Amino acid sequence: MKKIFTISVFMAVIIIVFSFNSAMAEQVTLRFSDWHLTEDVWNKSLNEGMDIFHKQYPNIKVVLEPVSYGEKETKYTVESAAGRAPDVFHVHAFSLPMFFGKGFAKDLTPFIEKEGSGFLDAWYPLPIKLMKHNGKMHAMPGDYMTMVLFYNTNMFKACGLDPDKPPKTTDEFLAYAKKLTRDTNGDGKVDQWGFGTVGAKSPGFSMRFGPFLWSFGADYLTPDMKRSALDTPEAKEAFAFFVELYTKHKVVPPGLTAMNPQEVRTQLAQKKVAMIMGSGWTPPIVNKINPDLNAFEVLQCAPAPVKRKQATAIWLSSWVMSPSTKHPNEAWQLMKFITSKDIELKWFVDNRVTSSRKDVSGVAPEILNDKFASVMASQLPYGKVEPQIKQWPEIMDTFTTSLQEAIVGMKSPEKALSEAHERINAILAR
Amino acid sequence: MWIKDRHMWMVFVLPGVILLVLVLGWPAITSILYSFETEQAGDAAYTLANYKSLLKDPFFSTTFWNTTVFVFFSVALHMILGLAVAMVLNSALPAKPMFRVIALLPWVVPDVVAGIIWKWMYDPIYGALNDLLIKIGLLNNPIEWLSNPKLAMTSAILVNLWRGFPFVMLILLAGLQSIPRHLYEAAAIDGAPKLQQFIHITLPGLKKMIVVALALDIVWEVRRFGLIQAMTQGGPGVLTEVLSTYTYKQYFKFFRFEYASAISVVMTIVLLLVSLPYIWMISQEE
């Protein structure tokens, strides 16, 4: 009897161990990386999202890997080159050509084909087009927003400006900015400026400058993207307008060439500037920096000021699957989940970023009735994306370098722009 | 015993050698090979195209000059301030250990953190530096420390002075403590003034330490990255762009691995040349 009992216990232990091992074997761990994980509001939202995912897919465990906004390309490049990139990661759409060119993004076509025809019809056509490399989907679109003019309604009122009548043209914009630039404490020194903007060599610069350039009727590159288009009178006019906001009209705070997006948002949150260019992320971040401002109430937004034609920049992010992932099917489940209709709506509700899915951004009452999102959605028809070419980061760096030289008075705007034009042509001819 | 005693050292050395080859040698060789490739030519073709491009690249020559200025003034100021502070800390100072710790503090602050802190210190609106200078009456209006083309490089060098002098100070302090006291006592009895003592006792006594500090500091300052990247990202224009930030940009922002590797190889050659006196001195000692 004792022998039978011992054997039974032994067998039971073996069964338990094997069952446990088999359960462990089925458990798949995915690495998911996103710069949003370093932002309080987004971090909470993403963690909640992953909790939902874990409930739906108990066999998949997602490990979150934060990365700073400025270093994401560096991290993913190095890790991709070493074959150790996160299974799923988040980048700007304009970074995609570099990842495509180096083979750092997995072809998603087989997964999409399995979902059945019409799967991609839920998205706007432009984001889908930008995710393709050699005609095949190599990424899934994420946030899809336009840049608009955010302004502090209280500061407008204090200067006698009607917050319900934001500037519509660039002339009005300049007049407003001049009026909003003033000495508020009577010490004889200006301590409030009309407009805050990015002037540092940051990926955020082009998103803020593009609307001005395009509205003046100019562009960075020719339509075939083979040459610089910065030698046109319109480009010279737009460049000079932007530079003179700082040098001549002094409606932008000092230290412009060192200003990154977060510092500019801090200026808005601390009531140092009255207007900035921003998008869906602006109100929650400003609110986080200074809750006393009551950003969701006090801030308002309007289309970017117009010179010759309505234009703005489109922000588009993308989700990439690493070619070195050992669990492509599970990684696809994760990508499908984070870009699903319900979750895209959650990203908006939590973080105010609109979706590249038309069955979300085009129909959800939460978005259509939101005072910020409705303005951003109204600008989508006028939105332009930055050129999707691998030389783009270098071109923008060259352009920003010249702009900084004009801003600090090292060169005249004409000379600085002319040099940028020549250098960009040299980059494209290489 | 299957290994003879006189060969035993190999067993102990081998793991270290393998590790060095893997961690340093392999990336270095890969980088050198990369520098002879071009994006267009493919892996099989090795050319000097990247090096020829470097010679024509106006940003590279500017960056090289900026690096020279940055390193020269940083190291010179490190030496002057480091020696001065080391001499103060070597004197009969009350609470000496506390002052030594205070003097070392900037050195323990990571590069990027120092850059971020000083970027805020220099900020024309919120910055503590302008505020202080205005309050004590030295300024009427805030200065744009990092955006003024005449001040940007100087501002970066000043931060680097603050951050980097403790290392030199530490080496020179060790050197000062090794100079025999009786030399100063004899000089004092002979009536030699302090300046003469400094020229004829202190400086010769510190000669080796000065070479060590110079060589190491130059190498570190040529590689200095986080500080400038966090403060100016090379701007305004390319006024504060140095070789390390330029290489980083070419590699990680523009994805030009081959061109960035060529810059790295040039940087390495320059650093080797700079290190030669130090290497020579060490070999002479042995």
C-alpha cells in the first residue's frame, strides 16, 4: 500500500511538472517599445491597454520598454542591426524609409492577407500608402493628426483680443502676436510673448515650420523629390517671415535656437507665450506641466494661419514589427490589437490623439464633438506629409542649421536659405 | 601538470584577451571595414569614397575646427583650475576632506545630466544664471548664452570646465602629495619665494602627472558628447558641433553608417596621435 501511495505521488508530481512546463512553453513573451511610455498620461493608458490585451491573449506576455523621444531611432537602429530589436516598436512615419532601406521592418503582407480582403479599408488611404515599401505593407499606421494653432484664451482676453476670433491669416497672426507680446508686471521688460516655437534641431521643428512654408505656396522639395525647391520667391518669403518673427518683430521669446517642443509647451503652460503650433498631444501635456492653467478649458485651437493657401503638417506615427522577432504571429496579434477600433478610440479618450482609422476619427462622437479634435480633423484635407525619403532627416538638419544661422544673425535670411538650397541639392545628388 | 608553469600566465591572460578582441577589436575592425564601403557600392566593394567626401564636406572641417577649439580651451582651463584647486586642497586647509568631496561633485554628475541642468541654468527666461546676474546688478537684460553665436561655444566650454576640472585636480593632488616636504622646507630656508618654489619644485615634481592628466583629458574631451548634445545639439548653426555629435548624427539620425565610420576612424587616428606622448612615457617607465 505504501508502495502504491509513493508511486501515485511520484506520478502526480511528474504530471504537475509536465503540465506546468507545457503551460510555460505556450507562454510567449513579446517586447513592446514606445516613447510614449516615458510620458505619464500615455504610460498609464498603454499599461491599461496591455492589461486588456493580456486578458484577451493570456498566452502572450508583453514586456514594455520605454525609450526617450529623441533616442528612439538610435535604440531601434542599433538593436535592429544586432537582430535584437523589440518585437513591436513605434516610430514616426518619416523615419520609416530609413528602417525600410536597412531591412529593419518586417513585411506584414502575409498577416494582412490572412485577415481577408478589405481589412485595410478601415484606414484613411494616405496613411496606408505611407506604410508601404515596394508596394507591400511594412508597418501599421498609428496616430494621425494635423498641426493647428493652440492659444490661451485668457491671454487673448487680457490683451483685448476676442478668443472666438483667432487669427486666420499670417498678417492677422503677426498682428495678434505683436499685441500679445508685452510687459505684464510693469518693470519695463517684456515678459510675455505672442508666439512660442521650436528652433532647435529637433524632429518637432519641421512639424511647426511646414505649415508656414506650405501656406506661403512654397515647398522643401520639387514634386519628384529630386531637387530642393527652396529657391522660389515663395520659399524666400516664408523663410524671412519665420526668421523675422524673432529678429525683427521680437514676438518669439529669446533662446529660440535651443528650444525643443517640450520647452515650448512649458512656455505655454507657464503663460510665457500665448500661441504655439501643436496637435492632439498638446492639451494633456500642457495640463500635466501646469495643472493650475486648466489647459482643457483655457486653451483653444484654430487652423494654422493662411498666407496664400490653407495648409498644415500631418503627424503620422507607425507601428513596426522587427524582422528578427521569434514570435511573428503573436506580434501581429499585438499590432492588430493596438490599432483596433476600440483601442484607437481609447488612445484618443486618454491622450487626445486622433486615429488613422476612418471608422474611429471619422465617426466617433467623442472625436467629432471634441473642441480640439474637431478642428484637427477639419484640417486633414489640407494636410501635407513630410517627404518620405531616406535623406529627409539630413535635409531637415541642413535646413534647420541654415535657419538657425539666420535667426542668430550670422547670415541674412536670403544667404542662409540659398546655402540650404545648395546643400540639399548636394545631398539629393549624392 | 599538462601546462608548464612558465606558460601558466597564458591561461590567466587568455580570457581577458578574448574579451578585449570581442568587445573592442571586432567592432573596431567592423567600423574600419564599413568606412571603406559606400551605401551605393554594396558590401563587396571597398573604396576611399567616404574619406574623399570627408575632405570636401564643409561641415566636417568646421566640426574638426570646433573640436580643436573646444578641446584646447577645455583642457587648458581644466589644467589651470585643476592645479589651482589641487594646491588649495593640498595646503593646510580646515575641513579638507569636506572641500575635497565638494570639489569632486561636478565630476560625478553624468554628462547628459550636466548638459540638461546647465541648459536650464542658461535659459534666458527661467535660467538661474541670468536671474542671479541681473539681481546683483551685472546685467540689465538676460543673455542668450546658448543662442548667441559669440557666446555659444564659450558657454559650452564653461560648463565643461565646471564638469571636468575635478579629474585633473584629483591627479595633480596625488602628484602634489608625492613631492617631498623637505624640498619646500630647504627652499624656504634658502629664502626662495613661493613663485620660485612653484617653478622649481612643484612643476618639475608634477611633470609626469601633468602628462598623464593632459593625455587622458584630451582623449576624453575629444569624445565629449552628452554635454553638447543635451545643451545645443551642435547649434546655433554648426557653431558648437563637434566630431562626436557629428558622428552620432551621421550614424543614428541620417543612417549613414559608412560615412560615420570614416569620421570615427579619423577621430581614432587623431586620438592615437595625441596619446603618443603618454604611451611613450609609460613605455619609458617600463
